[in-house]
Amino acid sequence: MKTPLDNKQLLPVHDVMCIDCKSFYASTEAIKRGEHPLSAKIAVMSREESSGGLILAASPFSKQVYGVKLGTRRFEINDDMDLEMVEPHMADYVALNYKINQIYRQFTDDNHWFPYSIDESFIDVSHSHKLFGSNVQIAKMIQDKVFKETGIITTIGIGQNPLLAKLALDNAAKKKAPWLAEWDYDDVPTTIWQIKSLPDMWGIGSHTAAKLNGLGIYSIEELAHADVNKLKKKFGVMGEQLYYHAWGIDYSDLEKKYLPRSDNKGYGNSQVLMRDYTELIDLKTVLGEIADQVATRLRKNHVVAEVVSIFIGMADTDKQGRSHFSAQMHVEPTDSTKSINNAVQYLLETKWDGSAVRNVGVRCNRISEKRATRFSLFEDPDTTLDREKLEHTIDIIRKKYGYKALVRASSKTKGGTAIERANLVGGHQA
């Protein structure tokens, strides 16, 4: 039988590592208290004083012995559990994350380093072997260095592409010491195909799994041997991707920053400005308006995004000789106007050098179905729910009465364009 793995020349081959900081938030709190992260009895909880307080993170001991996990409520913690409840400290986590990222960057260049979340990163070390040795040697050096300098334990999956590295991390490296696993194409039948259930496969959620079940597919091995044409008919381009992922094949390139995608479709808006923008506050206003529009589209289509990007086109070349630039960052899956705008504002503040701007855009990628409200470590759960209700209400009012029925105060400043553009159709006067 011919398989996608037969022609080795066509397979992407890199040395990619997916690195995770084990129980990062709880481990950070343990280290602050002089405790070992693996033995600490700690749970990070929002609103600890309330019976409805929500567990946001738990130490490995707390998970294993007491079954405490993300989403556990305060009232579910009984007196027999010898747990220390601590409130989250965002500044501490961000500071430690920065320190750890600096260590990762010692083993590769910035083009081959991709921070996937606050506690997880991908690095490509294909060009680092002459300096640091084999994949396993590099991984152990990273683990030792991070632990020595921060006290954090890292788990590392190694693969020939980002998908294999991520699967090795989630399904093997995280399970037991030495917190290291390496998966390659030759091992697919004994690794990927042994993943117990479809939703345990990166990129397959419960909804996609249910649709696969409808096609008679209940395992990764069955997915790998399914009719790819039937998958494409059912899922579009994503069906082909699911098929190749089942064989461990992923053509994502860390240099392009987009990692294994659940869908190629994205949502974005852009506009040519009627005048050159030179003030940061004006750019924040107009990009905030566009972020609002994109977030509204996400909610309308019941999807969330994991990558937020901005496009900035200059009136003239900037100080670096560029006529434009784009920048992007990974976020927790979201359809929230606030979250998307926060990412947009951060990218603008860190990347723009003050040159006059002629056109702007915001785009969200790595789209997936919204399955439930996601709670953030850095926001009270009730606040999250209230914000979600508010955004939903705004969407309803605007749908019924038009965009101008509810506008942000900033849209009435000189940088705002949304009110005027609300009368346009396709960017032109109706």
C-alpha cells in the first residue's frame, strides 16, 4: 500500500522542539515560597475568598493526589485536601516567562523561535547542532539551564515538524521524567496512531471528532487510512490537513510563524486612511475600531482566533527603509473585542517607529469553532462572563439599529473613522 510517508524527499524535515513549562503558574508560586514545583501543594485561584472561586492552575502534586484541575470551584475543595490557595500574580508570571524565553533564544535565532503561549514555545534547532550537539543534548541543556536559573521544570517534545514536536510533548514528554520525548515519521504507527481518542489529537476538537465519527472514523489510525477525497468533501481543505496530520506530516514553517492550522480561513478588515496618521493615539483609535469589527465577525460566525496580526502601510519609507510592515502574536483562543484590541495595541506600540501611516489593517487567523467560554488566568471569571454578555448585547443592538446605535467614545475623536464609514457600502458611498 502506498502511503504519504513513502517519498522521503517530499517530507518536511527540521529539528523542532515544543517546550512547555510544567504547571507554570503554580510552579512560579511554589518557587516564590521556596518549594519544589513537583512536590508543592498549591492551587492558583481567582476570588479565593468566594465559594465560587475558580482554580486557574494547580501544581502536579495537587492534580495527581487530589484531582484538582483547571475549572475546579472553591466549594469542591474539601478540608481533607492539604492545599494552599494563592491568588494569581500576573507580573511575576510575565517576568519569569521573559527570563525563560531569553534562555530559549540562546539555542536558536529569533526567526526560528515562536512563543506559542506564556508557558509554551517552539524552537527550530536545525542550525544549532555544531554549537550544541544533538537534539537530545540540546533539550537536556535547555532543561538544566532553565531549572538552574529559574527553578522551573520544562517538558520537551522533539519532532521533524511542529506537529510531531507538539504531539510528542502532549502525549509523552509531559507524562513522566525525564520530561523528554522524540517522535519521527518512522514511529507514526507506534506513536500518533496510539493516541487514545480523536480529541486528544492536536487540532481535533469535539465537534470535528463527532463529524469524523459520522464518517465511521473513530481513531487516528482509521483517519490515516480514510479516503482523503471524502474528507475533503466533508471538511474542505481542512479534511486534507486532517489526513496528513494523521500521518505526522505538517508543512508549517516557524519562520512564517503560523503553526499547524485548524483552518486556513481568517477574518480581517483594512482601510486606507483619508489623511496621514502620525500620532499614536489616533492610530490606536482607528486600529481599535477595526479590531472591534473583526471581533464582531468572529462572534457572528461562532468562531475564535489564536493569531492576531496588524498591517501598517507607511506614507513614505520608514527609518528602516520599509514601505510597510506586519506583526503578529499568539493569543488564547478568543472572540473578545477587548482581547483582540489588547493584542493590536501591543503590536502597534512595540513595532511602530513613528513614521507617517497611510493604511492599516487587522486580521485574525488560526480559526476554530467556539465550544465554551474560556477563562483567563488574569481576569476574574465573573468579569469574563459579564464582558461576554455585554459584547453579545452590543452585537444585537447594532444588528437591529445599525453600527452607530452604540459607538465607543474614542470614535468621536479625530482619529476615529468608524462613524463616517458606517454609511459606506464596500468602502464607498451608497
